[in-house]
Amino acid sequence: PETVDQDYHFEQVSAWPQSSLQLGQVSGLALDSDSNLVIFHRGDHHWGADSFNNQARYQQRSLGPIQQSAILVVDPSKGSILKASGRNMFFLPHGITTDKENNYWVTDVALHQVLKVSSDGKDRTLMALGEAFIPGSDNNHFCQPTDVAVDTESGNIFVSDGYCNARIIKFSADGKYLSEWGAGSSDRRRRIPFQIPHSLVLLPDKKEICVADRENGRIQCFIAETGEFVKEIKKDEFGGEVFAVSYIPTGDGLIFAVNGESLSRPVPIRGFVIDYSTKDILDTFSPNKKEFKMPHDIAETRDGSVFVGDASSKSVYKFTTEKLHHSVK
Ligand SMILES: O=C(N[C@@H](O)C(=O)O)c1ccccc1
């Protein structure tokens, strides 16, 4: 009998985007409900060594907000800009997620806030969590929050907080603090606290939250309802840093991740496709001619394209798989 052993490998689509998107540091990627790519970038602002003082206070307020459109909606097949918004409201963009009404949920590490913003081009702020420019670690403050995940069923939102906190916080759809987990976890398998929970994703079919625990070079997954630890994915191939995690419920579930530069454990900087159940690395990928510099977020479309945003090279890369069919007798 002939069985088709479907194998695949991601390759960069080198002709994408067809024309330059004039991007600043790319910090976040998301897909909207039309499966268009949403890019969150920093225009002419940069996160450098002197952007914050040692109390995590943003030092460049005098620059004012980014005047370029920080939120670009881009056609996934050609890379042309379909919509541009988010002017004059952000200082240091970080994470972006869309909800089922196509609102943008973003984090800004200079504002120390999570904002729910309309995608109708009017940039209406529908909700603001945290106090602008004021870092903190109570129920109403964040410290450089990094990302948001939205549970479309319950409406609950999850915030990875952040560079200068070490927790995941759960809020109701209308912004009420519900619970948090992280630093001093009681679970013996989570003795080591988060070290920059840098990105998170909801697994809709498993009702779990997976977190890129950046400086611990690992991905940890939790029951979304309770924060109970489920599993950890830590690979030598990651080196010391995992910057972003994403997920599609294909088969047993596929985890997508990008690693980062680690001086202590230099390894190639790549994208990874990992089987959620077996934790096997199914594929790795990187740009054809250039190297990744600081791949900062990763997102995939329903038709199987993968996009990686690089904060250092101010670029977005597209990858697709040609399905290599070979028959096995
Ligand atoms: O990690 C950093 N940045 C990236 O994640 C980012 O740009 O989001 C950073 C940390 C300290 C100083 C300067 C940059």
C-alpha cells in the first residue's frame, strides 16, 4: 500500500514584502480576523541601554509619542500595507494581539500599560490597564509588560508582566484583576521563577497558556483557568534565550518559537516548530541570505505561512513550506 509520509520544511519567501515597509524596531506580530498580518513597530523610537533609569522609569518622554503609524495591517501574500494606525499614542511598543472583534491588545514597555485599541483607524482606546509611565507590581500596575493573550471563549485576558516583574496576570474581559501566577510558585517543578516572561500564547484547544520565559531559555505551559503548571519545553538548541512563542492546534498542536542571542551559550538564532505533545523539534528555519539578529515575535496564518519580526534588523520575514511528498512502500 502506498502511504504518503508528509514531511515539510519552512523556507523564506525572499520576495516578501514586495516593497519596503519602512519599519522601525519590530516588536510584535499578530493576525487579524481577515488573516491579515498586523505589525507593531517603534517607528523612529529605539529601546537602548539608556531608555530607562534603574527604577524602570522611561527617560525619553520628551521625545513625545511615535509619530509614525505604529500599527500596520499588511497583506500576507504581497506585503502591501492595507491599513496604518496607532500614530501619536505609543512610546515603546512591545506585544500585540487581536481579539475576536478585531480590537488590538497591545503592551508598551515605556507606558507600563496594556491598551485595548480599536482597529477602525480611529485609534480609540477602549481600555487601559496600568498607570501611564508608572511601573509597579500590584494589581493596577505593570513593570514593562511584554505581551497579551485573549481567551476568546471566556473573554479573559492574560498579560505577561514583564521585564521587571516575573508573573502572568489574568484579567476579566472588562479589565478586573482575577489572579496571577509566577514568581514564588508553590509547584515544586517550577522552583525557578520566570526571568522576563517575554511572550505568551493561549492554546485554544487545550485551554493552556504557554510562556516564553526568555532568560531561562524555556517555554512553560499552564492551565489557563488556574495557572497550574503543566509542562516545560527546554531544548539545548534554544541556547540560553527564548524570545517568543506561538501555537496552532494542528494535530496534537504545534508550538512555534524563536530563540535569541546568548553570550553564555552561542547557538544559531532560528525559528523552531515543536510538537506540543512529544516536545520534538520538527523543523528549524532562518532567512536564506541574512541572519536573524533579534527575532522578537512569531505569528502564523491559517494557511501555514509563518512570519517573524526582527527588532534589530527592523524587518519582517515570511516563511512557507512546500510539502515534500515522498511515497513509502
Ligand atoms: O531586551 C531588550 N530589548 C528587546 O527585548 C526589545 O527591544 O524589546 C533590552 C534590554 C535592555 C536594554 C535594551 C534593550
